[in-house]
Amino acid sequence: ETSGKRAVKNEDCEKETKKLKSSKEVLTNEEGEAYFELSAKRRCTVRQWKGKAMVDIREVYEKNGKTLPGKKGISLPMDQYKALRSIIVDGSLDDQIQALEGEG
């Protein structure tokens, strides 16, 4: 049953998130960019690219004692970040998630 698997994954995610520093704590990487830990291996980093602010959600990995960005992730320009933020803040995204979780 998929809903059982989803519940286990959600519990694992919640446990992992509790182990992390406060999600509101702003950390800084070696390049001086602000980031927030989403999980042990994922970050949300605010960075500039070609002079424009971007919100980068990406997996990270360790190499030679350094934490480096991986290939898996997405960089959102401000217009796309604001669109995503809007559907999170107004509850639309959560409504759709709850609708799917109720289907199991």
C-alpha cells in the first residue's frame, strides 16, 4: 500500500528535520552565500548568478572535507521563487498535498 510507505517516509523526514538546526537559522557557506538546511543533504541557498538573485534548492555532498553543491537541484529566479512562495503562503500547495495523501 502506497499510503503506508508515504507515512513512513514522512516520519523519517520529520525525524531528520528535528535533528537539523532551526530552519530559520541563516548559515553561510564558504562563498559567503546565505543558506538554510532542508535536510542533512539538501540546502536552500540564496546566491547571485549573472548579477541576479536566485533561490537554489540543491543536494550537497562532501569531498575532501568540503560541502559542495550537487547536480540535482533547481535554481529559481525571483519571479519563479515568488510564484512558489505565493502558493505556499496561501495554502494552495498544502491543499493539493493533502488531497493526494487522502487518496491512498
